[in-house]
Amino acid sequence: MTITAADRERIRRRYPPKRLSPAIVAVLGVVVIALIGYVVWVASHRANPPVTGRIDTFAVVSDNEMRATLAVDRPDPQVAAKCFLIVQAVSYDRVGERWVEVPPGTEQVTKVDVSLRTFKRGTAISVDSCGPA
């Protein structure tokens, strides 16, 4: 059985040639591996920050003041910390903010009582950022 030119053309149309050369596939592989490495590196560095903070309790004292208990977690208690707290109103407007400095201590988790002044009645307090001082 011999293959004619028409058969060859039909087979060529049915099975088109590969579109990506091995060099392009190799470059794409290297790029994908580099991106995966970068994501793993970023995730491992962001997973364990040197200082974290959270609001344990808060209370609305008046239309112009709120009080909160800030818990600061530091793996090394000898590191001073600095946290930025924000107060929001019912309308989600930022109505108060304050930097809170936590001096070095002896315990890993330090609780600090904080009073924040507001220009409008606040309904929630949150930690915007926390880090070494």
C-alpha cells in the first residue's frame, strides 16, 4: 500500500505540527518555576511577622471617646512595638486614629489599655498595622 500525495495532504491537515518549540517550552517552564519560588518566598516571610496586634475588647465611652484593650504579640518581648489603631463610625468613616507605642517587656503577649479621641461617635476599633518600633 502506497501513500499518495493526496493522502499526505489529508494527514497533514488532520494532524497539524506542534506550535511551540522546545526552547519556548523551556523558557516558560523556567518562568513558572521562578514565579512559584517567589510566591513561596513571599508567603514564608509574611506568614510570621515580627509583631502582631489585635483588639481584645473595646467600649464606647462617649460620642468623642473610645477605650480598647490592645494585645501585642511579639516573639521577642525585648523588641519595642508600634501599632496604628483606627476608629470607624456607623458609616465606615474613619473618625479617629492613633499610634500606640509598646515598650519592651518580659512577656510575649502584652496587653495595653488605650483611649482614643474621636470627632464623631465611633462603633469599631481595629489595628491597621503593627510592627517593630
